[in-house]
Amino acid sequence: MPDPYEPPRPRDEPLESELESLREQEKEGHETPKEQRRAEQLERRLRVDEDDAELREQRQDDRAIAREDAEERHRHRH
């Protein structure tokens, strides 16, 4: 589930919009099997995108920590 305080990534906005439209059709009882499959695809894609973004952010954090540790070790040696 996306963080409500974090703005959506620009590429996710059209997917979320389409997914919301499909959910509305489902609520109204007008959803076809094809639309149901599309909604499932969109949900998976958004979840994968979110997981990928979290992984990228974690890697960036790890690199920053490693860089700070290396700088600290360097200062202590000299």
C-alpha cells in the first residue's frame, strides 16, 4: 500500500487512474472478466513498482552509510 504522505511517482498516476476507474465499474457491477484481469495486472504492476522503489531507496541509503563509514575511518587514520 502506498504511503499517503508520499506523492505518487508520475508514471504511476495513469495506472492508478485506470485502476480506480476499473474499481468503480466493479462497484457498479459492470465489470467484465477482461476488465477484472486488467485491474489485477495494474495492482501487481503498482505493487512491483513500489517494491522496486523501496529497494532502490534502501540501496541508496546503504551506499550513503557505507560512504560515511569510509570517510570516518579515513579521518581516524590520518
